[in-house]
Amino acid sequence: MKAMDTSVYVVDDDASVRDAVSSLIRSAGFRVRTFESAHEFLATPRAEVPSCLVLDVHLPGLNGLDLQRELAKANVHIPIIFLTGHGDIPTSVRAIKAGALEFLTKPFADEDLLNAIRDGIAQDRRSRAVPQPDGVVGSSRPWRQALAHAAKVGATEATVLLTGESGTGKEVIAHLIHATSRRADGPFVALNCAALPEALLESELFGYEKGAFTGAVVARPGRLEQAAGGTLFLDEVGEMSPAVQAKFLRVLQEREFQRLGGTRVQKANVRMIAATNRDLHAALGRGEFREDLYYRLHVFAISLPPLRERPEDIPALVEHFITALGPAVLGRPAAGITREAHERLLARPWPGNVRELRNAVERALILSDGEMITPEHLPAPPETGAAPRESLNLETTERELVERALRHAGQNKAKAARLLGLTRTKLYTRMQRFGLS
């Protein structure tokens, strides 16, 4: 992209500032267009999106921070450089947290503004190079960095390890890596290692021959065969038992495997992507995960940020979920969401991350019957400053949580362990301690 093919927009109600800034930008070889208000800018056809936006904070009517929020809600991602004549530190903090690239106080050095604009244009070029499949929503720095890493490694055959809390979008990133790889035309096969007991996980992964075990009345290919020519995504890989870890290590080392009960060696023609919400490095020290397998998986690691570290993405995610879920849940498009409801969503910590936010929006769509979502359709605000119960006992509380998880899981220990965020081994240890085995 040549410099004159790159446009920078300037929004400032002061004509002298607009003229000075636009002249400076043209001198650097960039095209420039100016606006005297946020409303005038918003009237621009949506197809005309600049590579960078220089925006005054204090504008008549809709101010600069409001415009920033409107762009985020509309899922329009433009690197923004804020200008202000007031040196307002709290305002600058809010702007930067909401995704602004830079915040300059008038009078500013010409070179500082040009450097910020060049950084913004470079960021815009990188973001346009990153594919945006369905479900990839957000413009915050940590999320864009994760997407850029995914796009970078996608073109290679490197094994990828995705880390991060539950609900942060690890499978979304895995699909993105597959879609940008040379194997994009091949299958994408997923297997949740925490959802199956050891014996069943092994047979699902490797497949089995007829008669390999009781009930194996016909031969069946495993996920490694089903993913041939494509990508195998192993979710919650940290929950693999030591026995399965050892067998899977051989697949990564030799790129071959055998079905259970079989003798024929088959080639593992798959791209491996693994994911975990556990700290595998810490698990090494506890002897819960093989060191050699860890380093085989940890060729290219991408850490996904929790939603609380990218709150500026919440408005765009909410709008995306409303648009995507409305027809599926209600059979028709949803009306939208009020500003007060948006503020309620922004105030929550979202420990369940994007998955929890999606569930909250789906519930709100049902409760609102497709009308405007208001605060009453959303989860109550988190309690603050509540006094702890006088009779609170850690041991008793932990036992109650284990019992509740087992009841909820129908006594399925693997499912109960997942509900508690524990490994099966840790769950068994607690069950023995509490006399629940």
C-alpha cells in the first residue's frame, strides 16, 4: 500500500487545528479528510474507512469518547489518536483503556503526531491482513495480538498450544489457524480430552480394530484418521492421563500410530493444535504432565486474554451475539440493547469470559422476547463489600462444593471434575478426604 493510497481522517471543531493537522499529514504523503463534528464523520458512507483517525476529545454534541464507543458498538475498527487541549489524565486513561492508540495534549510536537499516525497505519495494515472468520470479534490490543499470532503460524505446519481461561475463545482461534493453513480444505476434527475417561479417550483418539475389547464388534477409525489431511484440535489436553500422554507423545515424535488391537502402523497426516486452561508448566513440577510432551506441544504458544483484560471488546461482542443469536433464538432479528444494559454488561467481571457473555445475551434475548434488552433482562450486578458469613468454614464449603458438583454431574466424576476446574486425580483426592468415594 503506497502512502497516497492511505487516508487519515481528522475530526476537530477548531478550524485552525484542522488546517494545521491536515497540512502536516499531507506533508508526510498521506491523503487526509477533515470533519468539524462527530456527527459529520458518522454521516460518511461506512465503506469509506480510514487507516487512522485523529480525534479531538472535546467536540460539540457527541464528544470524542462517545464517538469511540459508537465505532466499537458498530464493530468498526480504526486506530484512534486523541487530541485535547486540557491535559485531562482521567480522560486519557479511559481512552487508552478503550483501545485508543495514543493521546496527545495540545500543543503537541509535529513529529509526535506523525509517529503516532505511522504507528496507527501500520496497525491498520496488520489488522486488515488478519482474516476475520465468523466469531472472531474484537479490536483490543491483546486480542488483535492473539489474532496476529494465529495468522502468522497458520501458514506453517508448527504444532500450536493455545492457553487461557475457559471461555476465552481457544476453539475460535484453532478454527482461524486451520482456515489460514495449507490444510484449510481438509477436515477440522476436535476432541475434548476432559470429556472422556482414559480408555474411551484412547479409543476415540487412535481408533480400534474389531475385537480389540469387549463391545468392539466392528473396526472404527479414530480422530487421528478422521483428521487426515487436516487439523486435529485437542481441547483440554492437560487432562490426558499419563498412559495416553505417553502414547500421544509417540504420535508427535514419529508421526505414526496404531489402532487399538491392531498391528498396522499408520501415518499421522495431521496438523496438531492443543488447548488447555491449566498451567502446564506448573503441572510439570507436580508430576501431572510429561515434560517431553509439554515441549513437543509448546512449539508455538498463544495465550488468549480473559475478557476482563479486554473490556473494550464487550460492546462489539454484544452486538455480534444479538445479531447472530436473534434469528436462531427468536426466529427473527432482535431489536437491540439499551445504553443502561450496555453499562450493566461492562460492569461485570465475566469470570466465564466470552462464553458467559454469550449465554447472558442469549438469556436476555429470550426474556426480552426480541424487544430492546434492558438491565432487568440481565444478570444482577456483582455484590460488593458483602460481609462474609460468620460460620464460613473452608473445609465444609469445599466438601459442599464437591457434593454439589457430583450431584449436578449425576455422579459422573469426570464431569464433576470439569465443573470444579479440577483434574480427576485432584477430585478423587478430595473425595477420599471427605469420605465421598
